[in-house]
Amino acid sequence: MPKEIERKFLVAGDAWRALAQGTLYRQGYLNSAKERTVRVRTVGGKGFLTVKGITVGATRVEYEYEIPRDQADAMLDGLCEKPIIEKKRYKIAHGGLHWEVDEFFGDNAGLIVAEVELSSEDQAFEKPAWIAEEVTADPRYFNSNLISHPYSAWK
């Protein structure tokens, strides 16, 4: 069974910006229940459908399938919960791992988080200098929750 082990952190400063070019992502949810999420995403000319299970610690099951871009766009525009999440993702190598920094726009503008995928929950890793507070266990930072409780409404 495919599993995702991921830790999430807030980002401090702008030093990370010089390390990668960002790619625009659009994503929406057909189901954002915490027990299971069904996500539609577009990246470049590709579309993806992803099903994820409930998060336990930093681990959850994940199934992802490439789908035609036009079908992904149709689902984002017509079927997904609103608002659609728009973000730019920067992929940065550091300490032998790949970090993904997400800069959010729209209702979630101002939020910047970094994620790192690990092979086990107890894997040791080196944090880049621009990594701040860990928010892995805080459900407010789950992308699926940013639809019903966007970052702009937290203040």
C-alpha cells in the first residue's frame, strides 16, 4: 500500500526563493473529509487525481493517478469545493532530501509552508536555515482544510 510520510513547517525569510523556480499548481477537493480526501490537481500540462487516507502522526496512505488535463480542469471548475487552491511550488534539494515550498495565493495569500517527504517517521534530517516552526500536526495547515478555513480568515 503506498504511503506518504511528510513533515510540514512554516518558512522564515526569503532566502529559499533564490534556490528554485516556482511552478503554478491549481488544486481542488471532491471530498475534504479528514478520513479521506480526493484531490484534483493541475501542474503544467498535466492533471492528477489523488486519494489520501487519514493522517496518523506524519503518515497516511496515498494513491495518485495522472488524468487528462482537460478533465482535471473541468473537475476543478465544475465539481470541486470552492475556493480552488492556487499556489506556486518550489522544489529545493537540501541535505540529500527534496523540500517543497508552497507559496499560496487567493484566499490563502501570505501563507508559505515547506514539506519534506521521509522514508520513516523517525528519519533524521537536516533543516535548511529558512525552516521555522513545525506544523505537521496542526490541521489548519492541511491543504484540504484551507478551503473551508482559508488563511485570510485566521486573523
